[in-house]
Amino acid sequence: MELETGKHTVAEYVDDDDGSKRTGKPYSTLGTWVSASAHIITAVIGSGVLSLSWGIAQLGWIAGPIALVIFSVITWFTSILLADCCRDPVTGTRCSCYMDAVKSNLGGINNKFCGIAQYVNLVGVTIGYSITSAISMAAIKRSGCFHNRGHAAGCHVKNNMFIITFGIIEIILSQIPNFHDLSWLSVVAAVMSFAYSCIGVGLSIAKVAGGSHASTSLTGTTVGVDVTNWQKIWNCLEALGNIAFAYAFSNVLIEIQATLLGSMTFFFSWKVTKRLIFMKLQDTLKSSPPENESMKKATSVGVSVTTVFYISCGVLGYASFGNAAPGNFLTGFGFYEPFWLIDIANLCIIIHLVGAYQVFCQPIFKKVEDWCLNQWPNNNFIKESPPIKLPLFGDYTFSTFRVVWRTTYVIVTTVVAMILPFFNGILGLLGAASFWPLTVYFPIQMHIARENIRPFCWKWIWLNILVVACLIISVLAAAGSIAVIAKDLQTYSPFTSVS
């Protein structure tokens, strides 16, 4: 395209597929794989890090770190395959999101399966975030109590009030139709995530350096001492689900590569936590060198750095707490002092998840609202009013349907969170349910389709062995999480969660 526009031509602003020209400078002068690596690291490190010390405690010094490395290698490998799937194999058009890539490369029932997997996960994550935020709110209150009354005090508080508080905040934020335009939220979420992760690592190092001698072993928790035989089995499987949850990032890789053409498209990512950093990206990778090669290099760097960080968190946390490691190492009170630093860490978690909740629920909101508008375009209950000017937020278009629907959704997820307030169980179930389809199955099947790999040849066989092996791991991890949740339900009465 050489159409002239003043002193410039359209070709200067248009990339090879008629999309906007990518410069590799989304927020700074860092380009290509350097900036992409930073985004990957920011995307992966999130609330999943909170349960890693508990996971290592269940698996032990040998299996724990090995499991972290294996999940990182699988994530790296499938992400490398996914990097080649960023364009439609026929037209060459860039895929703007994960579902677009699945539709372009596989189509048919696979696209529907992908949609179901992602939307179910989105709902699950919003419930999980409600639980996690409430636990952190309760931890702040308990921290002050322990500081004033001593570490032996009970200081138990009910979580329901905090879950409701979180729900009220999300009801208000959910009414902002263009929430994604608040670009400052991306930076805040990223800072909060790194802050509470680093505080946890720092406290673990301080506790170990201070001479703490927690009981640890090569195989983790001891049968007959810490747990029963069945508890050991279920907890180990649940730990695998927690690790899978912590590593999930493959389904945001397409979004990093894609040009978002100046306006945000809410993409269907499922993990905890830092998807916000991508919300105002107009471009990420330069078109030369090839975007897939740059992304592969970025993936290698990003996953490597994240793995080192995760192993540090898990190993140091286990060294600090031993076999008694809490499910959430910042709210389980393995640390009591300095109480103000623990409060800051939990405040960071709350701020992070308040914004992250919106990232995960906005695609659900948009899907339902677009469908209803297409079904009943002239219905006054569904149609939006003329825009109203609001301070800070700009134009606001009111819709009665939007207010009712979004408020109802938040209320429902809040109620479910009060019924099932199990941090590790929910985290493990989400990780297990999403790891196989989104991290393993679709990337490998898209690679097989793009490369026209012949059925039953050696490469086809070992790729499918990997798919089956990961399916088995996911099913077992899900079974472990469900078993633990079922056991907790036997001694738990709905709406009476206590921290």
C-alpha cells in the first residue's frame, strides 16, 4: 500500500497484513523479544505463587522442584508451538486472541470446546479471586490481633463480611463499560503482584537466616504424622493442580504477539493475575525479525526467569514452614512479624485481585451483552442511553440491562465464594481443568494441523503421548482437588467460613 498522506505513505503505518505497524515499543524503548519477555514474566507471576510452598511441602524436596521444572518445560514447549500459530494458515491474517487462533487452525468443534473451557475458567477464576481477596482482608485484621494479643491468641474472624465487601467493590467497578481504558490499572496490578511475591520471598529468607528449623523431608509431609495415606495422595495431586495454575500463560501468548489496533479487545485469558499488563498494548513485537521467532526467544527467557522465581518461592517457603506450610504463605501466619509488612503484602494482594477480577469478568459481560443486543436490538431495557460525561471516566453510556446483569453476576459469584471458600482446592481445580486443554491440547493440535504431520509417524505419536500424559495428570489433579474440597465440606457449614 503506497497511498500518500501528506509527507508519508500508508505503507509507513501498515504492517504486512494491512494491520497497524508494530514498533516493538508498547511502553518504552525496549523492543522485540526484550519487551515481550517482560510482559510474559509479569503475566505469569501472580496469585498462584502463594500456594507453591504448600505444594512443595506435599511433594517434598525431590518431587516438588522436579514438578515445577516439568510444568515449566511443558509450558515452554507448547508455547513455542503456539508462537507459530499467530496467523491464519490460509489468509496470513494475524489472530487477535487465543480463540481466533484455534478457530483459524482447527475450527469446528475445537473452537466451541475452546470457548467452553475458557468461559468456564473465567467464571471459576472470578470466584477464586473473591475467596483469595477475602482471606487477605481477614488476614490483615488477624495480623493486628496477633500483634496486640500475642501469637497464641485465636483471633479468628468470619470471612463472609470480607467476601461481601469485595463483591460490593466489584459491583461498582463492573458498571464501568470501558473499564479497559483505565490504563493505570495495568501498572498498579503489575507492581502489586511483584510486591507481595517479593515480600513473601524476603520473609522466608529472613526466617531461615534467623535459625528457623522447620521439619522437612525428601518426600514432604509424613504419613501417620502429618497426614493419612489418602490425604497424602489427594494433597499431592492437588499440589500438581496448584502448580499448573501458577504456570498458565500460554493462552495469552497470542495476545502479546497480536496488534490490538489502538483499542482494547478483551481477550479470553484465564490465569491469575497479570493479564492487566496487556490491556493497553497497541503493539508488542516488531515485524522484522519474524514475530514468531522473537516470541520464541521471549518465551524462553520469560519461562526461565519465572521458573527460577517460583522455585525460590516454593523452596524457601518450604524451608521456612516445613511440612506445616500453610496453603497461602502470606495469610496462613507462618509469619507474624513484622506485622505491618505482612499487612502491606496482603493489601497488595487485594488491590491486585480487585483489578484482576474485572479482567476476567469483562469478557463474560461482553459476550452476554452482545448476544442479547443481537437478539433484541430494539428493546429499551437492553439498549444504551446517550453518553453522559463523568469525571475521570469520560463518556458513560447507561444501560438498565447492563446494571442488572452485571450486578447479578457479581452477586452470584460472591454467594458461591461464601459457599465454597477453599483457597487451595479451588486453585488446584482451576489449574487442573485449564492446563490440559489450553496449555497442552490446543497448541499441539494446531501445530499438527499447520505442519500437516502424518498420523502415526514418530513425531505424531510422541506429541499425542504428551497430550495423553498431560490429560492423565490433569484428571488426577482435578480428582485430588475435588476430593479435598469434598472432605472440607464434610466439616463445613455454608456461609460460616472462618479464618
